[in-house]
Amino acid sequence: MWKIIYNILVNLAVPPFVLYGLTKKKIRKNLFERFSATTRGLPLKNTIWIHAASVGEAAIAENLMNYMNQQKDQHRFMITTNTYYTRDMLRAKLGPVVPVFSMPFDLSYLVSRFIGTSHFKALVIIETEIWPNLIWQAKKYQIPIVIVNGRISDQTITTYRRISPFINHVLQHVSHVAAQSEEHMKRFISIGMDTDKISNTGNIKYCRMLKDVVDDKAKENVITFGSIKEKELEIVLPVVVSLKNDYPDTLIYIAPRELHLTTTIETELSKSFQVARFSSIKAGVTGKTDIIIVDTIGDLINIYGKSMVAFVGGSLAPYGGQNILEPLFFGTPVIFGPYMENFKDIANIVIESKAGVIVSNGPELYGTIKKIMSDESLRREMGNAGRLIIQKQQDVMRKTVDIILNIMKAGDGGDRQWEIKLMAPS
């Protein structure tokens, strides 16, 4: 009954959604692919399918793949994602080695066609993307389903509890949930997840497979403002100006979360300083530079690595926060605002460990950065506390991978031959 009701509703929603999507660039740029994506032309054999909805989940997927391939067995992977931005980023990074597709919309016949004649050893869903037809079709094709780094946000849990009989029916087909905390594990159980099929493994965002880790001696005279959102510009830009006036020899990086903000930031800061885009510097353009705007993808984490202090945005305005762990991998003290709903557990650990500082406004941000910049002993203490947080969590990835491997070994429906013919949609 649940399948019938759900599929009637989602099919009725298709025409208005398409009309809406055509008016929105973010949706329009991969709208056709999400209706037409298929692996038929590239049948994948014994492949692990990872679904990473957006940029944050994609970073976890990369680290998960890197960790698994550092072990004895080499694995084949395929990634699906929801946004064109994440799709293009992953294709540029991974090349032809790992196929990357836009995830089909959650219509049973689209998911069935996408799977085609491919053979997937497991479907690994990063964090929580509970798409009913995706889960039902994967189960139909005897693909074990594992949710890793599982989380349910404060906003989502209320909705899920209202429709818990339906969510319970969907979750019955999930092989295992590796929750990122005790609280999130309890939330899954409250909406119907079987207690025998869920565990608290911890947050694998703490684990990052990095080639080069910068030590304190390699730190440069750099301050970084990362993942700045639009509503934070009026708070952050005056702080940048004041700090640059106070520390004229310090290089300041500012990385907007949305690249369309690059021009706004450049126009404002160019009134007082020599401003360059990071893409130009990578291309070999030289000259005196006071402030660098990061307008590229994937470079921010290395910039955090050489920074003396970093502010992570999405947190001084009600956006829910961004990943404040990246500076900690390099022992860089981190500062963030009070709006950290999406990273509440991480924020609490960072504050309790004194690896970071929470600020509420521009003056507090300015004062905190000045305090850290002027106290080498404090920078060292905060940096060491951050590294300790990371070190304590390294076994989380191992636990998570063990669950995936055990689920694949056990299988969910026996040995399915990869040559299986395309099944008719339900």
C-alpha cells in the first residue's frame, strides 16, 4: 500500500516540478540527466555504489574510497550525486577511474533503468538520503544498502516522526545504519529502524586521508575566512579590512561558499587593497597581493593547512554551519559562529577540547583573531587540541568500513549474477 500511495504522489508531482526546475539554474543544469541517467552503456561489475548528495557528502565519499583502497583488497566504485556542481567537481577530481552520475529522480522506473544490467555489491548512502524508490529498487535487485555517517537533523526528525509508519516500511529494507552519534542512532530507532541493524560508529568526517599534513614550522603568516555565505559578508568584510590594516604583512584568504559572491567581495575589498583571485595565482599571475579570493574548488583545505588561524563561515548567520574540522587536520585554531545546528556534536567537542572558539558577531570575531595571532603559545595549544580530536577518531573509519565489508560478505539476497536482465519496474 505504501509503495502505491508514494508512487502516485511522486508521479503527480513530476509535471509541476519540471516546470519549476526549468526556472532554477541549479536544478536545470542536470535536470535532463536525472531523468535519463543509466549505466546500461557502461555495465558495472562488482562495484560499490556510493550516493553522495552534495559537496560535504562527496568529501566523505572520497575519503571512504581512499581508505578502502589502502587496505588489502582493491574495490571498484561508482558515485551518484544530486547537484550538477558536485557531479562536475567529482568528475574533474576522479577522472575516468570512478564513474560519476547524477542520481535519477526517485521514480521507480528511472531507478530501475539506471541500475540496468550492472552488478552492485552494495549501495552506500552517505549521511541520510531516504529516497523510498531508490531503497525499494536496490532491495529488489538484491543490493545490500548501508547508510553510513547516518544523521537526522532537528528539522527532519519532526517530519519523519509524523510519517514514521511509512519511514519504518522504507527502513526495513536497509541492511545497516552506521550512525554518527548516540543521539542520531536514537533518532533512527524512534522512526522505526531495527535496533539489531544500527550502531553508533562515530562521525567519519573526522577521518581525512591527506597526502601532506602541514606542521607548525610550515605555517605561514596567513589568516583564512572559509565558506563565507552571503548574509555574513556585512559582518566578515569589515573584520577583514580591520585585520589587514592591523597586520599589513599578513596575507588574508577569503573563500565564499558560493562562487557567484566572488565579484561582490572583490569589488568591495579592491577599494582599499590589492586583491587577486586564487585561480589567477594558480595560473602563474604574480604581483603584490594583500587579499586572495578563493574562486576554485578543492583548494581551501590546503589553505587552511598553512594558516595561523581560520574562521569557518555559514555560522554567523542562520545557515546551520559548515565543517569546522578541516582546519583541525593541520593543527590550525578554528573560529566559528553560533549557528551550528548541522554540526552541533562537532562544535561541542571542539569547544570542550579548546581547539576552537565560538563568536557571536564581528567585534568578537576581530578580537578573537587578534588574540590568537598575538599569542604563539595559545596557537600551539589550540592546534595540538585539534590534532588530538582527529587522532582519537581515526578508528571511526575502520569501524564503518568493517560494517560495509561484512554486509557485502553476508549479502542481502544471495549471489546475484551481474549479467541479470533488466527487471521490469514495480
